[in-house]
Amino acid sequence: MKIAVTSQGKSLDSQLDPRFGRAAYILVVDTETLEFEAFDNDTNKNAFKGAGIQAAAMISDKDAEVLLTGFCGPNAFETLNAAGVKVVSDQSGRVIDVIQRFKQGGAVYAQSANKDGHW
């Protein structure tokens, strides 16, 4: 399964970035092999608006089925939901540890956004 994880760095040992749309990096990880690609999220991080929606579109384009992050706003959540990407929010720690918890069944899928949108 492919999952996306917001990250402060380019490796699995990096800390999870709690921000979704404005995360420093988004790692797309194969949960079976732990092979991954790190995507620089600089364009979205510095966007005036729409960062979450653009990041959600990128994750969907990379065929990720689940997003692991700290906070996800309403517009991004709706975009992910429409694309069939499940969200696991309120995550923290090293990316590899978050992935291992997910693989062990420690995920609770969000039913809604857990962060207010930016206006």
C-alpha cells in the first residue's frame, strides 16, 4: 500500500511535520518495502492560499491511499476525501515510527478536518 506522510525532512528518520498543506516535505511510502520518494513541498508551503488543496492533489496523483499527518484543514480534507484518500491525523514523532504504528493497526481514520481553514 502507498501512503503519504508529512515530514520535516527527506528521510524516514525525520520528524513528522504536523502541518499538511505547508509541510516541508511529503514522503510517499510503500508500506511493504518501505521504499519511498520525498517530494519537496516548497511551492505549497509558500503559497498565498490553496496549499492544502494542492498538496492533496499531489498525493492523489501519486496514488497514495492514506495520509498520515498532524493537522488537516477542511478544504484539504474534502479534496482528499473526494479522491478516496483516507486521513489519519494527530500524528507525531519520527516518520518511521508513525509508519510502524500505522502498519500495526494503530490508525484511527479521521471523519473530518481537525484544523480550521485559512481565510
